[in-house]
Amino acid sequence: MEIKEIIPMSPEAYRAELESRGWTADMLAKRWGMTKRRVQQLVADVDRGRYYDDAVKALPVVMRK
């Protein structure tokens, strides 16, 4: 089995991934049990743990009525 290295997402790409799935920093903070400020720090941090990149790519799409 080959494990590929994850290329870190830029803050812009991370933000775009959140938005494309219909998530806001407030919503993600509630889901992950952290403050909105901490979520904003994660989004802006290019050295964030790669598991956060995996996690944001696995978020469900929010359907709004």
C-alpha cells in the first residue's frame, strides 16, 4: 500500500473548501467543539495538522432551504 504525502492546503483553498460545502467558521466551531477564533486560526495556518485538511474535505455538504 502506498501512502501519498498530503500537499498542504493554502488558507484560500481551505476557506474555499469550507464555503463550497456550505460551512461557516461558526458552524465548524460548533461541530468540532472549539471556538470560532480557533477555527479561524486553523484556516489561516499553513502549518496546521494535515488531519485538519483531511477533515475539512470529508465534511458533509450543508443543504439550505
